Amino acid sequence: MNELKTFNQLQYERPDYEGMKVFYKALNERVKAAKTYAEVKECILEEEKYSSHVNTMLVIVSIRHTVDTSDKFYEEEEEISNREIPEVMPYMQAFSMALLESPFKAEIDKEYGEQFLKAVKLSAESFSEKNIALLQEESELTNRYQRLTAACKIPFDGEEHNLYGIMKYFSDPDREVRKAAAKKYAEFFEKNDQEMGEIFDRLVKIRHQMGVNMGFKNFTPLGYKNQGRMDYDEKDVAAFRQQVLEEIVPFCNELYQAQAKRIGVDKIKFYDEELVFPDGNAKPIGDRAYLVEQARKMYHDMSAETGEFIDFMIEHELMDLDNKPNKAATGYMTMLGDYKAPFVYSCFNGTTGDVDVLTHEMGHAFAGYMAARTQPLQAMWSEPTDIAEIHSMSMEQFAYPYAELFFGDKAEAYRVQHLQQALTFVPFGVAVDEFQHIIYANPDLTPDERTAVWHDLEKKYMPWRDYGEDNEFFSRGGWWYHKLHIFHYPFYYINYTLTTMGALEFKKKQAENKENCWKDYMTICRLGGSLGYLDTLKAANLAVPFETGGVKRAVSYAIDILREKI
């Protein structure tokens, strides 16, 4: 592993994209000509080292571009990589196919587990040379959306805010302030309605063609493959959404009715949803430096492993958390492969979301940190996307006993608020998923028709949602424009809801037997991507959300807690 100082000291060097083609072509030929498993293994390890360095350079570019979208150097470097990598992919695929056709597959399975070659096969099945130009255009369009949202400047309360900045007013105790902030937020998307509609329309058309090029009726099967889904399908996801509709949506209605009484309004409006308590929601009691220090204390108390992890993150400055002009309005964790180092990115805005970053994104980071030190190949560090959010959302729950560190005497208010929002989020999450299924099954819908689809889904999954009389854009279905995942990561969003089930199971486990709970959690972190979705759930003693009664089993403990509070 290369020596790591701090992230800002890392040097970027543009990958040799033509050299990559030469490397993979030669590697492919060596695998095909191999007479022993040892020769094949040598190729696998050489590819591991080579791709790790390339990916590390690309991650550095991506981070620095999102930190400052106005930095032309990194913007151009990302554009170059988005253009060049699809050109290299046929050579990478040829290497993958050589492994899949190798007479030494049994030996590969024995050493690295069956999931390694299954993932290689899925990746190969997800790519066609016919899609190279489409992938390049897709990257250009998603970057265009990101630049558009990052450049947002909303004048409010005597200051200029980006999207993250204005959102802090959504939970202001003054209803008129909340209403005005929500209107300003909506105005940004209404102003950019046409451009965002055009961007997404082109993305849908591109992705549809990708799916057709792969031999599918539309993009959806390819979207599932891109998410690494091997052991469940659209019918399973639809069954899960139906359980959410039956088990969670009615209780969310109860929560919002109780909230209306609590904050003194006749009916919850959109701009009231974030205000859980009449005197204001819990807010962090310190700035970024203070909160990071409290996170350090929490993780040291939680376990030896998390203590080691947080020290690593702080020592090497692997977090960029302050909200700044031209910073992309998102949050994420990524990995710097050469250094086995996670990196956490966010835009703090003085709300509970700041603490959620230090639990959610750090949960991702901790899982990556552990898998990188447990699994033999980088291909096995990254768990299936439907498992990944269990790490992060469970860590949010594990942080509840430490809420006083971050919120002082508002700690209990935070716990109630956070648990309520964990549940009320789920209907929105499944609405996003059904929206995408409808959109990609009907690629010729117009932008206005797509917005109408979202409007209908809100009525189905969020019947309490009322934008008020003077927010026409969101009232007719424009709210989906704000969700970056819909533009960037098709079919990803259902993962947040599936994994909420796992996180709430871990909450119950923690209450019943803390030691066994942590053992299961460490299992799921160390496994990385070495097993598929269903096998990973089994190894961590978690239920399958698709099965009849799965949702009710997962959320019943949390619902019981909230019923006592409301």
C-alpha cells in the first residue's frame, strides 16, 4: 500500500489512456496463453495494481471537481476521463472474458470465492461497444446537471445560498420563513425547468438505446445489471413497494397528523414537514471542527475498530465537509484504492444533516476501510449497492446513544426526529423507484408527462404532501427534479429503502443483544462484495425485505418507539 499523507498532498497524473489499451490487450493474451493457474493469478494481481492506480487518479479528479465545479482544470480532466474510459472498456471487457473462459475458473473460485467471477461476468454482460458514444454523452449530460445545480445562488435572509444552504430554513420555527424558503427553492427548479427537462429527456433516450443495444426491450434490465443485482428482479422490488404502501404509508400519515398538532398547524404543508418540534428541531451545538471531534470520541467509545478508523480519517484529512460556493450539492463516500483510504464529502449547513454525514457517510467509509483490509482484491471491497446502505444507515442508529455529544439537551429530540424521518423517507424512496420503472418502460414520455407521473406517485405514496397554493411548480409534480440520483444513478435509490429495513433490524438487535449485534455488523462490513445480496443478508442474520411480512418485521420495533413518543 502506498504511503498516504493528506488528501490535499496527493499528486494527480492523467492516466495514459492509450497505454491502458496496450496493457489490457497484452494481459488478455497472457491469460489466454496461460498454462498454469499461477500464471492467471499473476495477471489478476497485475490488473489489480494497475487498475487501482488508474481509479485512484480518477477519484482524485472527481473529488476535486465536486469540491469546486468552477475549477476548469479538474472539469476538463473529468471530461477527458469520461470520454476516454468508454474507449478503453472493450479492452477491459476482453480481459474479463478471458478470465471467464479460462480453464482455471475453478481455481479462481477456490481462491477468491464464486462471487468474484460472477461480478466479472455481470460487468461483461453490462457493456457493449455499441454503447461507447452513448456512455460518453451520458457523462456529459450528468455533469451538465451537476454544474447547473452547483452554480445555484439563491438570495435569502440577506445572504446568497446554494441548494444546501437554503434547505436549512426548511426547519425554521417561523412558518413564514419556511414557506418563503421553500418557494425560493422551488423557483430555482422552475427557472431551470426546461433545461433540466431536456437533460433528463436525452438521458432517458440514451439509456433506452443502451438497453436496446444490449438486446433488452428497454433500459431497465441493464439498469439492474449496472446496480449489480443478480438474485432478485423487478417483481421482487414491486412486492417490496406494495408492502411499504400497506405497512409504512398509513403510519407516516399518523406521524404527520401528530406533527401538525404538535407544531400548531391545521394541516401539514410541504414546508412544514421538516419541522418536527414547535420550538425548532435539534441542531448541532458546534461547528464542523467541534462535530468532527465529537465523532472521534464516539467512534473511539463504540469499538476498537471504529476508533482506529476515525483516527485514520482525521490524520490524513480525508473529509471535505464545509459548504462553499460552486461546491456540488451532494454528499458521498468514495475510495482511494492505492491507499485503502475512504474519502467523505458533504456540504454542512448547520442542521441535523451535518451529524448524519458523520454517521451515514462515515458508516460507508468504515465499511470500505474494513473491507479493504479484509478482502484480497479491490473488486471485492465494494459490496452490492443494495447492501452498501445498510452499513451507513445502521451506523446512524448506532449513534443514538451518543446524541448528547452533538446535540446537548436536544439529544432526545434528535433521536425522535431522526427515527421519524428514517420512516417517512421510505415512501419517497419507493416513489423514486417506481417513477424510474415507469419512465424507462415508456421512454417517449414528454417532460411534462414525466412530471405528471411524479405527481400521481406522490398522491399514492405521500398522500399527506401539500405544497400550498403558491407553489405551482412543485404542486404539478416538479419535486423530482431536485433528486440528483434520478439523473446520475438510475435504479440506485431503492437501495436506501431496502437497507432502511436492515438498519432498523440492527436497531432492534442492538436493543436485544449489543454484543451479537456488533458481531453481525462487523461481518457485513468485512464481507465487502465477496457475497451476493441474499447471501450477505444471511451471513449477517438479516431478513429479506421482499418476503411476505418482511417490511412489518423490520419496522415494527421503530414504529412501537414512535407511537410512544407521538
